[in-house]
Amino acid sequence: MTTPRKPLLFALTALSAVLLSGCMMGPDFVKPLAPEVKTVPGAPLPEATLATPGIKGGEAQRFVEGGVLPAQWWKTFGSAQLDAWVDEALANSPTLVAAEATLRQQQALAEASLGSIYPSVTANAGASRRKTSAAGFGGGGVRGSIFNLYDTSVDVSYGLDLWGGTQRGIEGQRALVDATQYQTSAAYLTLAGNVVTSAVALASVQERLQRAYAILESIKDSVRLAKRKYELGAASRSEVIVVESTLANALVTLQPLQQELAVARNNLALLLGRYPSEFDAGSFKLDDLTLPQEIPVSLPSELVARRPDVAAASAQLQVASANVGIASANVLPQLVLSASVGSQAGRPKDLFDQTIWSLAGNLSAPLFDGGTLRAQKKASIAAFDAAQASYRSTVLKAFNEVANALSALVTGASELDAQKTSYELDAQVYQLAEARYRLGAANIFEVRQARLTATLSEQSLISRRAQRYQDTAALFQALGGDGWNSRMPPPASVSAAAP
């Protein structure tokens, strides 16, 4: 014959299993798929860019569909000095130190969130001296008593995760660690790209300033020649004034270049984590660099997988998804189980003679809160929609940056070739004008104009050479690369699940 206790025990066991299993409120996060586009660039790419023979940095660059971008892509520029600067920046930049500290903070908070799935156990011990009144027990006119009370207890409290709000909180905290981790990876990538482009800018302005000094010496020679011809009666005073005016203008044009050099040097020092007074760039030149000639072109799925900012936006989307589950669970009833075991005595030696205990369950449900909880749920859903839009915007930005960088490589190569031709012609015009002036067949105004045109053309040629290196670095940065994953610990979302 079945005793009444067995069905009751079975029912309690089944109820406990249902309560402990609970259900997960809110959407189950699914990582967004790569966009359904076939290519990244906005227009078809040629097999290779135009080559400019006879100039360093004018080599053709070949586009390799599905090519692999090296983890340390800056080493493809073939400069030991550039490699050393990038390594120094990655080791010393305060920006990266702050990013890594923020990551450690989020990892610690994620560890702390795991405590919410376990019972809370607290040990208590106390001693007190009390005076009571008999009136509190219905006695009248009876004096109270004074006594000592010693007590110890162990209290256990456990909030059942009926609706998965606790698990959603852990999920959201882990996703926040992932987001911070990918943002740190993006900071590494951005810093490396900025060091490369700043170093190229520094080399460019140093070379342009060096050429400006050479032209200045040439103008000084022209001043001496004009004065000599004036003394011999072969030139007018106006010709001397024109040449002296050209010299004065050349001295004036040096000031912006010198300022540009100071800014470029200070910017690079900042990226390296140095003070301006501690940094000396030396004689770093564009000729020290080698233009990478194989350019990888990623597929859309590969680009989405490699870009750390896209991965960070995906993790932020998961955070928003988990918050929807938390807000949904908060609207529903909550059950907290508690237990306590201990003892009380009037003397310390009698403290453990008798045990006292209690078991309790507390079920609470929001009946009226002025609509706060439901409004918070609506707000979390709106935040999730905003995170979806932000993710899509990040993906669009990634594709836009890569497409622009690829286009810049194509057009930049053509511009460099055209600028080289223009400079060569302008230089020939200047040489002819100078020769004719020395023979007395041209006036100083023609020489001045030809020199100015050739000078500006040469400065532009140097800038366009530098731009090819910078455009290449910008593309490598936009492609993301895989090397940053090896620098960081595995994302929290792929670590072992909480018990």
C-alpha cells in the first residue's frame, strides 16, 4: 500500500526540478550573418595598378582575390626602423594600457557575475546583554530581567532563476567582455596603422624640406649671378630685385615645412608614448620603405570576420539581447529559498547544546510599480533595435573603408605616374629657362616662373609617393587582419559555460 508521503515527495521533487530548470526569457542571441554581397569594392578592380618606372614607390601593385594579410602587416614595408617604432608603440602606448586595464576590469566583473548562480552562505556569531520587561509578555507591575545571549548561525539564501534572468545577466556580462576585448584589438590595429602613416608623413616632409633647402641654395646662386651681371652692366637693377624677391619668398615657404616637420615628429612621439624632447626621428626617408606589391582583396565574409570593430558591435548586440531577457524576467514573480541553522544560549559553554533552525520560501511578484518594469522592458527592446542598427552601420563603414582604400590605390598609382611626367617636363622647362638666362636670351621673370612651377611640381611628386605608402597602410588597417586574435585571450562567449 502506497503511503501518502511518496506521492507528496514525488510531487515536491518534480516541482523542484521544474523550478530549478526554469525558462529563458528574451531572445536567444544569434550572431549576424555576413551581408549577401559578392564583392567588397564598389567598382571592378584591374589586375594591377599602373606602374611608374624609374621611381621608388612607383611599382605596380597586384590585387590577389582571397589573399592573406600578414598578422604584422607593417613588416611588408621592409623597414627595420618602422618595425621598431610599431613595436615600441604597441609596448608603451598609454592608450593600449588603458584599453587593457578596462578589459581586465570587465573580466573581473564577469567573474563576479558567476556568483549569482550559487547560493549565498553567511556565517554569523554574536553576543549581547539584554534587559526585558514582563509587560511585553502580558505581565503587569513585574520587574524585567537582565541576561546574556550568545548565538551562532549559518544562513543560506538562494534565488531560483525561474525565468533565466540570472543566466541572461551572465551572458550579457560575458558579451561585454568580448566587446571590450575586440575594442582593445581595434585599438592595437589603429595604433599600428597610425604609426605607419605618421612615419610616412614624417619621411615625406623631411624629403620635401631637404629639396626646399637645395632649391634655396640654387636661388642663392642665381642672386649672386644676377648681382654679378648687374655689376658688369649685363642686367638691370629690376632683375636683381626679382631674384632677391624669389629668395625671400623661398625663405618664407620654408616656415610651413619646418612647422609641418615639427608636428609630424611630435605626433609620432605621442604614438610611441614618448615626450617630444625624447624623440629623434633621425634620417628616416621614403627610400627606406618598400611598397608592398601583392594586395589581398577579402571576400565579404572574411572582412566581417577579421574586423575587430565589427566583432565588437556583434558583442554589443548580444549585450542588448541579454538585457531584454533580464528586463523580461524582472516583470515576473521571483522565488527565494532560505535556510538557517544555529544555536542560542545564555552561557558560552551551553552554546551548542541545542540547535535551532528554519526553512523558508519567499515568492514575490510585482503588483503595482507605476509601470516602471514594463517601461524598462520596452527600453531594453528599443536598445536592442538600436544595437542592431549600430552593427549594420559598423559593417557598412567597414565595407566603405575598404572600397575607398582600394580605389585610392588605383587612382593614386595613376596620379603618381602623371605627376612624374609633369615634374619631368617642368624641370626641363626650368633648365632651359635657366640656360637661356645665362646666355642672355631670357629674362629673369621667365626663370622665376619656371623655377616656381618646377618646385611645386617636385613637392607634389614627393607627396604623391608618400600617399601611395599611406594608402596601402590604410587598406591593410581597413582589412583588419588575423594577427590581433593571437594577442588576446579567447572571447568569453566561447569559454566554458557556467555550471
